[in-house]
Amino acid sequence: MILKKPYAFLIKYFRVIHLILLLPILYLITKTYRIVSFFKSYVSNNYTTNIINIATEHINFFMYIAVLFIILTVIAIYYLMRQKRKSTKLYFFILIYYIVLFVLIGFTHSILSNMEHSLITAQSARAYKDISFVLCLPQYFFFLYTLIRGIGFDIKKFDFANDLKDLEITNIDNEEFEFSINIESYKAKRTLRRFIRETKYYVLENTFIFTCLFAVFVIFIGTMFYLNYGVYNKTYRVSDKMTHNYFNIQITNSMVTNLGLDGNVITEGKYYLVLQLLIENRTQVNEELDYTNFRLVLNDKNIYPTLDRGEYFLDFGMPYKKEKIKKQSKNYYVLAYEIDESELANEYTIKILESIEYKVGDIAAKYKNIKLNPPKIDKVKEEENLTLEKTANLKNSTLGFSTFKINSYHFTNSYIYDYLYCIDSKPCQKLKDKITTDLSGTIEKTTLIVLDVDTNLDQNSIYAKSIKTENKFFAHFLSLRYKKGNQVYTIPLKNKTTENLKGVLVFETKSEVLNADSIDLLVTVRNRRYVFQLK
């Protein structure tokens, strides 16, 4: 095989190569200037920004390609100038600068990614602004230097015209050399040994060039690995933060359960993978969550969130119901996926569609992948057995530091109570009201149970923020269990408590409980149960 040395080509197109080199340099100047401008506006806007996808907005794959092109081209020119015994200092500085810039682009991407879900300190922001500004300045000089080299101005101070003249092509620069492979084994071995020996000497004589090439290769591979597995195809897990469209999202918890708020099975044979998301809308516009892009991939099929099951998981977050998430808001939401009991697994994957790229003959989709190893919750555990006037601390449940205590109780067919009625500026009036059973006189007799209670619902709990009134607490979690002979029955309680009642709960239940051997009031928060012995 006959090859030619590249020096003649480099000398012949010396100016053209420099003019072509202007394009990636100019491109990087504009991109880095935008980064500097971003940090300036960030500081001037009191360290806030409305940009959602900060990293992808300012840094892209072409910036890395541009830097690599500059580095490889400058290495070739540096080697030519060195062979011709010309000054290589400026090319050396250009080479070092763009190697450093290549690394800094990766660091900057990481910094901007972090800023998408957490603000940085004022001191750090000012430091990034100043450093980015200083680092951008050399590019303008390198652009001017490359432009002069490309045009070939004869400036006496630099004498570029004479430099180029001295780089005249000689026979050595364009000479041919033969590269052949013989099938004889001894010749092949001799050629191989000579090649290794000469390569070794060649590498030792050009240590700087090969060090630069190796550094560029390692940095390029490392950056590609980081972008593919740390940015574009990153796998997220519980506690990780990410951005999606207009939102900052943190995956805060997950579970697989067949139990509702009250500890009862929701649907026989069905379980629910429940994803708890802390969603922040930092924009100035109410935006809707594209929940259909949050799909569970299980056994080669796609499962989409079942929105009408969200009410069963109020202790996990607000059920998302296609509403627009308010601007400048931050709340916990739940997405529930219904799966068959036979499909339960130890690990689940949620794929979030980010974008679709249309190429010739192909459509490529980019996803964020969420890997989950949720606990399985399908059994109710009795935490405490309490008597009257004993306080149940619900800290082991999803209600946080909520407490509940029963001071006294009694059964009755009707309950009359006093309350104050106040309107406008008129004096309040003391009125009476009466609560009765709805089914009195029908086949199934009912009675009222009146409870004097002390309830303290933890207002910092997710559940407290998900309900409209505290009366929902009693409807969601209270039930009655009684024993007659050897039979034990658990029955729901119909909440009859009005807004005018304070510290008193009134429920309707079956009248057969009056003849029970024992009666327990159950406070069941999903898989945690607190038992109050009434009788």
C-alpha cells in the first residue's frame, strides 16, 4: 500500500484550513457568550430564573464536536510547524485552552443541571459569572489570530506571509512510502517487530502530541459516557430530582399495595403501583402534566396511570385529575398504576417520554427511566390496644405526628346539641340542632354512637394538605369492630358529624352492635391499626 505524508496537503491548504477553523471557533464564542449572559441575568434577577431546561438550553452535543474539531486541527498544524522549525507557542496555547474548555463544558452542564431543581448561593453565582467571563476572553484573540493566518495579512510584527512562504512544499513533504504485508511468517514477524520498535521511538519523540491525543480521547469517551448515562439516558430512583417540560419533579416515595386509606382491599385480584411525586411549577403560567407520558413498562406492555384510583392514596399525595398545576406552586401528587396480582415484581420501570426525533427512515424517542423497588403493603398490622382517655400516637403511619384520643362515648337514637349562629355584625344566637338516624323504622335498625374526642391532625403531613376539611379524617379511617359469641364483625361508620360540632363525633351504625359482647373502635391508616376498647 502506497501512502503520502500529509505535510504537502497542510501547506497547500494552510490558509483554507485556518478559514474553516474560524467556523467552530465563532460557534463556540456565541454559545459561551450565552452562558456568560445567563449567569449575568441570573445575578441581576436576584438569583432566580424562569428557564426550565437550563442545561439543554445552553449546552448541546455540537459544542463538544466543535471543540474536538479545533483540537485535532490545531494538533495537525502544531506538528507541521514543529517539523518546519517554526514557532508553535500560539498553537500550543490554543491547544491547551480548548482542551480545558472541553472539560469545562462538561462541568458547566453539571452546574446548570443542578440549577434546574435547586438554587445556588449568591456567592457561587457571582463566581461562576466572573469565571465564565474571563474564560471566554481568549477565544476572541484566537479568532483574530486564526483570521489573520487564514487571510494571510503581511504584518511585519508577526510576519505571517514570510512564515507561509517558508513553508514551501519540498519533495520530502510529498514523498511516497511503501507499506506492504507479506504472507511469509518470518517476514511478517520481522516487520511487526520493526513496526513496534519504530512506533515506540516515534511516540517517545512526539510525547506531547500523543499525550494530547490520549487526553482528548479519554475526555471525549468520559463526556459521551456521562451524557448518555448521566443526562440523556439517566436512570432515576426514589429521592432523585429531574426536570420534565415545565416542572421540577422529585421522586419521593413509592409502594405496591392493594389497600385503600381505610385498610380495606380496593379491588380483589388487583394491586396498585403508587408513585409519589413532588412537583414544582416554577413558571408564571398554570401548566398541565402530560401524565400519559408516564407509563409503566411491565412484561412488554405499557400501563398508564389510573386517575380514578387516586382518592385511595390521599395519605401519599393529591390525586392528579388532569387539572393544571398552579404557577409558582409545589405539591405532592400521586400516580397509581393498576396491575394484576400475577404480574407483581420486585422492580418496576417507569418511562417518561421527553422528546421524539424524526430522522430519515427512523423515529427516535428519548426517555427518562425511573427504576423502582417499592415495598409491598398488603397486610394490616395492629400497632396499639388502647382504652378510653389513652392517646394514640399515629407517628408510625403516613399521618406523621397526628394524635387521637377518645374521652367518652355513648349510643343514642338521636343527638341534640347547642351551637352559636353568627352572621355579619349581629350578636351571635344560641341555637339547637338534632341528628337522627336515616334508617329509623326500616327493616335494618340503626343507632348513633357519639364520641367525645381530642384530635390533633399533623398539618405538615401530606394527608392534611390533600384534604379540604378535617372531618374527612373520621370518614376515611374510623370503623367499628364487635364480637357476638364466636363471631367477629367489622362494619363501617357513617359520619353524621356537622361543622357546628367541636370535639364531638357522631356516627350512624347498625343497632345490633348494642347487644355485642365487646366493641372496639378502629383507627386504620392503610396498614397501621390502632384499637380503642369501648366495651
